[in-house]
Amino acid sequence: MADLQAELDRIDAEIRAAEDWGEVAAYIPELARVPKRQFAIAVATADGALCAAGEAGQSFSLQSVTKVFALAIALGRSGDQLWARVGREPSGSAFNSIIQLEHEGGRPRNPFINAGAIVVTDEILAGREPRHALSEIVQFVRAAAGDEDIHINRAVAQSETRHGHRNFSLAHFLASCENLKNPPEKTLGTYFHQCAIEMTARQLALAGRFLIGPPAGPRLISTQRIRRLNALMLTCGHYDGSGDFAYRVGIPAKSGVGGGILGIVPGVASVAVWSPGLNRYGNSKLGTEALERLARAMDWSVF
Ligand code: GLN
């Protein structure tokens, strides 16, 4: 994969020359402390290669990228019953929007906006204690990455718990609509810890292999489910920036406010990028630019 490595090195050099690195997420104080001039890119290919450039061994907060793993687990537990509680349409609203949830009677538009992801975590939690649900999520991610050295950063989880008023509003509203099975505090405690999982770009690229689909990648879920998760990532993975992302990059992907993005080139590769500065949608600014450059250089697109 000499070409791919050369491409990643070139993109790394180009991205580092950027003037505008975006803005780090300020509403979670622990994330606001992360220096924004950092960049990493890693690619795990279907044929088993792993290439990386930049700070690809530096851990970062996965945040909403964990929603993909959580959804895979929730669908495994509840199957199609989950869709009675959460929709599958792009929201066209910010990831933490409250107004749409009331308009739609407490059924979140999709599982990747915060309200929907809170429902997904609530589903995983139902009937057991947070530490068991969290252990299943962390074990799933470790199995996907083939790496046991993946952990939750408790300081990040606590920081978000102390400042998570918006998510508390969403969770209480869901509860008022009888769309929460557990007490809001319990579900949110689990959700904040799930979001606080940390990984390096290298680990994330490896963890994404289960979404590449046949013939590659660990067979953690069925082919049909792989396709469906990718469809949701393409249409909803970047919130109200999903259309722009599909236009510019053209592959299914999921972002997080820690600055990470996991992108999947079906049948070909899993790509992780990280740069903590965000654009106006709350998606990594330079991470998106790097994926746009990589997709163009490698001729990768689902279209
Ligand atoms: N934990 C974050 C939140 O709930 C995740 C949001 C994100 O990464 N977009 O606000």
C-alpha cells in the first residue's frame, strides 16, 4: 500500500499548513482544553493493511462516534423493535436540538442526534446496571479493534455530566413522553460514559473494519445490518451537515465533537481522522477536509 501511505503523508502535510483549525467543543470543559492544532489520519484496508500519518497514536474522545457501536449493539438486542422508539430520517437540525423532539411527540428523528442516541443507550441499559451496559459497549469496541487497550476517560464523563444541561433536557423530555425505560439520570450517566471512550486514530480505523462488509472485516454483525448502519451514517452521521458531507466526501461516516470521524468505504477500507477543531455543524473541520482529499485521491465514493 505504498501509494496509500504516500497519500496520507501528503494530506498530513497539506492539512498542517491550514490557517483555520476550527473551534474545539467548549460546552464540555475537558474537551475545551485539548490543543486544536492536532491532526491524525489512519486507514485499515479490507486486505489487512494499516497506514497512518500525523498524531495517529494520540488518544482522543470518541464522543458521538460511539453512537455507531451503540446502535449495532442495540439492534442486536432489540432488533426492529428499536424503530418504534426512534426514527431513521435525517434531522436537518443541530445534534442537540430540542425543538424537533417536541414537534414529533418525543420520537427522535434518528439514532445519531443526541435525543436518538440517548434512546439507543437507554435500550442497551434496560434491565441491567450501567456498568454492565458500559462493559458490553467497551468490549464490543475492543473486539472490533482487536485491541484490549481501549478505555473510558472518567474525567471527560464527569465534565459532561456537570455541564450536560441540554442532554438532561432532552432525556427528561423523552421521559415525559414515556420514551425512556430507565430514570433520565441513569441513562444519561451511561450515555456520558459511553461518549467518553477514548481511542487513537489507528485504533478507530481498526475498530471500523466490521462495517467494511464482505469479504473483509471481523464478522461482528450480519451483512444486512452492516449495510443499514452505513445507510444511516451516510444520511444522518453528520447531523445537519450530512448533505454537505455526502456531497464533498461521498462515503458513510460518523463524527464526534471530540474531532474524530469514522468513514467507511464499503468493501474497501475503514478510515479514521481526528482534528479537535470543529465546523459550524460540530463536525471536525480539518478532518472533513482530509477525508475529502483522501476520497478524491483514492477515487473512493459510494456513488
Ligand atoms: N457527548 C456529546 C453530547 O452529548 C456527544 C455529541 C457529539 O459528539 N456530537 O453532546
